[in-house]
Amino acid sequence: YQHIRDLREDHDLTQQQLAQLLSISQTTYSRYESGTLDIPSSSLIALAEFYRTSVDYLLGLTNRKAPYR
């Protein structure tokens, strides 16, 4: 889940700020970034909408940041 971390850092956000956006703990968000915990689809969708990208990009299935039409 390197793209999720990269996007957060590119936007100068902390894990705590993203955790608040998703209504989860910072520890849970940290586990998402490290890949030790699977990200629920609702959180993936929220992150994709927040960053204006695709879920595929967040999951590393594509390197194209642009969202689908």
C-alpha cells in the first residue's frame, strides 16, 4: 500500500488526520499503510474520493493517478 503512504506524505498529512477522516484510530490507519491490515472497501472508496484517484491506484494495481470517468 505504498501509494496510500505516498499520497498522504505528498499532501503533508499525518496518519492521525487521515484516521480522523476515516473515523478510525491512528494505529489502524498505520496498519493499513504497512499492509498488515486489509483496508475495508468503504475506507478505500473514501480515500479515493478524498485524493481524487482510483481504488486501483491506492491498491497499487496501476500507476495512473487519474480517477476513472
